[in-house]
Amino acid sequence: MNHWSQKLVSEKSSLEQLEKTLFNHPELGFKEAETRKIILDYLNKHNIVIDQDYGLSGFSVRIGQGKPHIGLIAEMDALVVLEHPNAGKDGAAHACGHHLQTTILSHVMKLWNEYKDKPSGSLTCFFIAAEEFVDLDFRLQLQANNKIQLLSGKQNLILQDAFHDVDCFLSVHTMGETSQPSMEINASLSGFIYKKFHFIGQAAHAAVMPHMGINALNAQILTQNAFALLRETFQEDDRIRLHLITTRGGESVNSVPSSTMLEGYVRSINPEKLLEINDKLNHIAKHCAEALFARVEIEDRMGYMPLIQSRELSDILLPYINELIPSNQIIDHQKSFAAGDMGDLSLFKPTIQLGFSGCSGLVHGKNFCMVNSDEALVNPAYVLLSGIEDILRNPEKIHKILESYPTKMTLEEYRNMHHI
């Protein structure tokens, strides 16, 4: 264990205090005013001030200048869990552990700022709004009023080119409840596209003259059956999920349904496969509707892209994880159906999101909370501080990673994907 271990022993009570404060002040995305104030009060107390203010999407603080330039990602928002004992306004609760990220990374910045022997290079922490894809009516209104462009904080910062000077991204995230102390590396997250199919037919008396109508519900059912038949072509390694609900099934049982709505997500950990499957779903819906003389209007809303973590970047931090966790308790390369907008960052730069234990209850559930501050706060802070110092003292490591990193998209292509 290096010098950061002893530093963090003296920080433990401060970590616990900030965690508790944030846990008791949950806010939904683009509404994190009190969260922002709590974080800034802590940072300002330790002589760290805002470097860039991104308004509703968040803010950043920076220490140092020049290269390498490491970006840290802290998500500020909560999500709706009405039954959580710490639920606040709008039913918001920190049942996904984002308050742990902000606690950890606030202290990482504080300790790095105080470090007298720090190497040259830049460390920027981005405290970012709205990772959870929830409260969409509110966000769509913000979008309609030109207050945001896309529905997540990171996506808006990408469009603003806020990360252009950053070489790599480091973040951490709770693994939820585990049976033993653990950490996770190289996990893949799914990307997803939100879909809305509006089937349009023609109403008629369901008993007297069904032959005069066009049954939109039948067109929808035919489409869903075709989707089911498509599933056998899904390859397991792509982790494809298609989950849909009917949000409008017709107008009256006495009328041929003239308007139905099918909504849901398509997910995959493979960016190319996600877009390919989406095109196939739209093709099927269009032709199934036409087969029954109906029509369909399709709304696609790009959610988040799959997270493909940088193995090479993880390998830099792995020795410090091994100092804390036995190798057989390190989970490597888990493939998850969950999604997050860290995936959008990984389109452009080497990105990692370490998992950590120390929490109890179901993630996104009413009983989620931190139970072990060593695992949930101290350990990830130690790994990050050690890895940051390693990268900045040995810049050739990140240079080598950047030389071979497969950038998957240009900023212009990203804009086009989102029709901006």
C-alpha cells in the first residue's frame, strides 16, 4: 500500500459525512441545485473552484495544466424510488449510488490538490447532471425550450465539445450488494434506443361492419409476432434485449382499433449491432402494418451507446485493486444489460468505470444503501488516486493507449446520429 492509504485513513470520517449529506438530498436529473451547492461548498472549503460551468448539465473543477489530462466523471442525479426511506422531492432517491461517486471524487480532488509532490499534468473532475434516463416529460420540455439539446448531461457536454482536451476518463460505480468485498473491471454496459410505434388504422363498428375498418391492433400484434420470430437471430454475445409495452390498445371495445401505441427499448452491448437491429425492427413494423393495410409512425430516440471499457487503462489500475481485493474476488469482463451514458464517452476516448462493493439492498430498489465505507468509499478512492499518480508520472503509458485506441465516432457523426 502506498502513501494514499494513510491519507485516506484520516479522510474516512469526512467521506462518511459527505456521503450521508448527499444521500439525504437526492434530486432528479437537471434539477441538482442542492447537490451542486453541497459539492461546491465542500470543494470551495478546500480551495477548489469551478473551472467551467455548464449550467443545467453540471460543472468541472481542474487541478494542474498540460498533458496528460485525466478526466474524472461524477454523476450527481438520483432516480425515482417512491418507497425509499430517503426519497425526497419528486420521489427522488439515491438508489443507484451516484452520491457515492460524487463523495469519492470530491475527496480525490481535495487530496490531489493538497499533494505537494504531484507530477505535472491535468486532473479535471466533471460533476455531471442527469445520467438516469427518467423524468422524460420534464427533460423533453427543457429540450423544447432549447435549454438542453439531448436528455443526458454527458451527451450535452459531448455536443459542447467539453471533453476535447481530455485524454482518458476514469469513474467508479457501485456493484450493489455482494457476498464479499469485491471490485469489478472491464464490465460492458448495453446501449439502448427508445422506440415508439404508432399504428394507425381506421375505426368502424366492431360488430356490424368490421370489414369497413382497418385494425391497428392487429397490425401491432402481427409486428410483435414478427419481432418474436426475429429473436432467434439474436446472438448471445451481443446481449440483445427487446422489451416493449402497449401504452394504447384502441379506443373502445365496440370499435375497430384505429390507433395503438407500442413503446419500449432495444438494447445491445455491440454498438454496430444495436443500430442494425433497430433498422430491422423498423423494417418489420413498416411492412407488417402495410400487410394489413394499416400504417405505422416510428419514433426513435437514441438513448445511450454501449460502454466498451479500455482493458489497457484498467490494467494500469489493476495492481492497486490487487492490494485491496484478492484476485478471485475481482470480477473481470462482466457483460451487463444495464446501460449508462459512460458508453457515449467511450466512443471517443479510453474510458473505465470501476465497480465497488460495500452496499446493501437492490440497486434502484427501496432498500439500497451503503453499509461499509471502507469498500464503498475508501477503496475506490485509493485505486483512483494511485492510478492517477501512476498515469501522470508515466505519461508514456497513456500515450501508448491513445495511439491504439479505436475511436468509434467523430463529433460530427455523433451529432448526425442524434439528428442535430
